[in-house]
Amino acid sequence: MQHKLIYILLTLASVIAYGQVNLSMDADKSEYGNKDVVNLTILLELNGSDLEQQTRFQLPDLSKFNIIGSGSVTNTVIDPATNTLITQKISRIALEPKKKGKIKIGSVLVTVNNKIYKTEPFDVTIKEFVEKKPLAVNTSGEVYLNMEIEDREVYQDQPTIAVLKVYSRNMDNLRKVKNIRLPEQDNINVHAINFNKSEIDPSGTGNMASQVLAMFLVFPNEAGYIEVPAVSASLSSYSNKNKILSNKIKLNVKKLPEGAPDCFKNAVGNFKVSVYNASKEKAEAKKPLNVVVKVSGEGNLPDMELPKIAASPDYEIFAPKITTKVSPGSTGMKGEILANYVVIPNKSGAISIKTEQFAFFDPENKEYIDLGQKTLAVNAFSHDQILEARSTVEKVNEYTNNLLETVNTPVLKTTSFKVKEKSKFHWNILLTNIAILLGLFIAYLLFKTWQKKRTLVRETASPKPLGSVAETEKEIRELLKTDINDYFGYLENLKDNGEYEKFFDTLEELDQEVRNQYFQSTPGEFKTFLEKHKGSSIAEEYSSLQQKIQMEKYSPVKSNEALEELLKTIVNLYSQISK
């Protein structure tokens, strides 16, 4: 009886050793800091050829994480000591935590031979966590606008840059956002930088694709806490049209420092002021002059109060015509603003046309700069002095013009014969026309020469004999043949730079090019072609390589050494195929 019991125990031990299942799940560490990724590794080991995995891994509740990547690989080996088949399946999951604190990760379940196995639950601790910027509520539920302002503490009338982004899980929705309306409010001035859409970023906040829609400058014109209103846009589709809104942002607008000059108004930035006479004629008393006050620089240029021409009994001033030539800069709107005044001197002689005093605040150096007054010295002549200063030819021209203007015959319109003052011959126009004619003449000669050579080539060329179908197919294949060495060098650069997504896209392009050389559309057809023309070993290597590429492509953690080994295999195999 005792021998029978020992025999039974030994039999059970051999069965247990023969058919053993090991299932485990571990994290790469137990504590995580800011921006760390939680990497989970699930291992299933089957010792025995009669064990069959009947279900996939049933993951625990991971709602407190964002799944940012996953991948799996299966290895099969035979233990030489026991002659037992060992199958290992390894899965990796990369998680992004949504909040800090201690988070419990539950059990993974799997069914093998009608029996359920599970792992032990464990805790991970998230010590630090930076929440993503909240996205604005919208009416569509699928597309979100988000306004971002990095510098939220500025001086009054100092600009800050705002960026408008759109987020959606469906990339097609990003193309439907139109009619962007920038915020409007009395205590801010808004100027657009551009409405150029950026490239779509597929890995935005919360695994949503994102795209930059617009950039603009916000100039707060009063101190205190100011709320920038939401940016609105329309989401157009075939069925309806929804309005979506971005989030609102509060700015802390600091007061300008004390000690501002009396002439300071609201100019913030860095500016220069100049005044000049835009009239080409001599200044004459009681006749209008065009005087321009020019303000140039960078800051709140379109919104600031410009220096005016100061009043004086020596001249009369009329309201100016403002011309603005500005564009967005790095610290505000840059360019120039021209105020074109009409000034009429009230007397002859020396006259000083002065501007008002002008000062601005430089936020970079945190100081006020007083530019003072700018002066334009004008020597106004009387009407008699203007007449005396004219030459004999100018007097004759004026007399002739007056006669032709006042006396007009019914037969001939004499006003068309008026003599234009200061007319001259433009040598630049003449030389330009001569150069154009010479260029056209040279082009005509070159064209005739090329036409003659082409006629001679046609006459001497002998007809090319038509080859067989095989020769024609070989010739087409040579034309389609791609220099795969260029692909090898490009793949090496992508691997070294860590551009893994582009690396695998280029691999697919290389495989397509090589298959096109042999007129094969799919990898399965190409494998059959390789078996017939290159041998079964090459075909098996090709099939094995495609599996390795897919495993590395979807692996959550990319190893530079693994990609180096993969690239060597690719170079060796495709070099043999393209011989």
C-alpha cells in the first residue's frame, strides 16, 4: 500500500511539472514623479505542449490612467533538459496618470485549459502631477478650443502673445473649424499675428489630435486683473453649424512705475519720432505745405496717442491724414505711422514747426524715455520773392500755360499743349527697353540654333529595333529600379535621430518600391514570387523580417540596439533581392 501511495504522488508531481502556468504583472517601479510614464509588464509562461491560452489578457480597471502605448511578443522554446515546450507571451502597456496619490492596479485574468488564472493586485504612488490646461466647454462635445497665454503678468499697454489651439479625437473635425473671431473688450486691444494653421499633432492633450489655428497679441489698456474673453469659431458640417468657444484667461496687469514725465500719454515700447517737409515746391506764405510727423518702432504702435504738431501763430494746422504701416513683431506691433498735416505759413521768413513733447515707457529696461520736441525749420518766401527767383524759361513757361488755359479754340484743344514744369528725359527707361530688345533677339538666335540641331539629329538617328517581350519587361524593370542604398542611409539617419515613426513609414515605402520592381502588389504575392525565382530560404527570410518589423513597430518601448539589428537584417535581405 505504501508503494502505491508513493507511485501516485510521483505521478501527480510529474503532471504538475509537465503542465505548469505562470502569470505575473509588474510595474517598472513603485513611485513616479512628474511626467513619468507607468510601464506595466504582463508575463504568461506555459510549460507544456498541451496548454492552450483560450482568452486574451483581461486588463483591470485603468480609468485613472491614459493608455499611451501597448505591444506584445510571443516566444517559444524547448527545454533540452526535460524536452518540454515553453511558450512565453510578454505584453507591455505604457500609462499616463491622471492624478496624484496612491493608485491601485487590479488583477489581469486569462483562461488556460478551461481554468482562470489571475495576477496579484498592487499599488503605485504618483508623487507629483501637473494637470493639463483645461479645455473650454463647447456645444459640439467633440471639438475643443483652447486659448493659451504663457506670460500672464505684463505692464499696462504691454502686449502678451496668445495661441489658439483646437483639439479633437477625430482629425477630420479639425478641418471643419472656421470663422475664428478674436475677443473684443473695452479694456483690451487685440491684433492678429496670423491665422495660419499648423501641422496636425496626433498626440495632444488626452490623446487628442491638436492644431494651432491662430496667434494674436493682447494689449491690456488698464491695470488690475483683466479677464480675456473667449475666442469663438464655427464648426461646420453637412447637417448643421455649431458655435464653439475657447476658455477665458485672467491677466495680472501691473501699473506703470511712478515718475512718468508730464508729456507721457500711453506709449509703451521703443519708439523714434521725426518730422519732415513732404512738399517738393518752395515754401510760400499763405500756401499749403505737406508736413509729416513719423513715429516708428515696436510696441503698442497702432493704439498709442501720437505726438501732434504744436499750435503757433506763425502757421495754421489742419487735421492730419494717418497712414499706418505696421506688422506683428516679437515685443509688439512694429513699423511706422505717418501723420500727414497740411500747414499754411502765416508769414514769410524763418518758421519753426514743432511737435508736442513725446515720451514712452520701455518695459525691457523699466524706464521712461523723454524724446522732447522735434523741430522742422522752414524758410517761407513771399509771392514776389518766388516770382523774382524764377528763371526766364520758367517765366515763359508760366505765361504760355496761362494763355493756353484761358484761350481755347473750337478747332484745337490748346490746353493739351501745356508745358510741364521740370520735365526731363528718363535714361533708365530707355536703357531698360534696349536691354529687353537685346534679350529677345538673343533668345530668338538660340531658338533657331536649337531647331537646326534638332533637325540634324532626326535625320541621322536610326530606328531602334523592337526587342522581345522578355527584353521589354527587363527594360521596364530597369527603369523602375530604385537605388535602395539611398533608403539605407536615410533609415540610418532616422534611427540615430530617434524618429521611429518615420523610420517604419520609410520601411513600408522601401518594401513597396522593391515589390513594384517585380510587379507584385502585396507581400504575400511577393513571397510566392521569391520562392519561385530567389529560393525558399530568401522567401522565408522575407516573411520573418516582416514579422520582426511589425513587432518592433508596435512595441511601446523602442530599443536603439534592436533597431540597429533590424536595420542590418533589412540591408542584407533587400540587397540580395534587388541584385
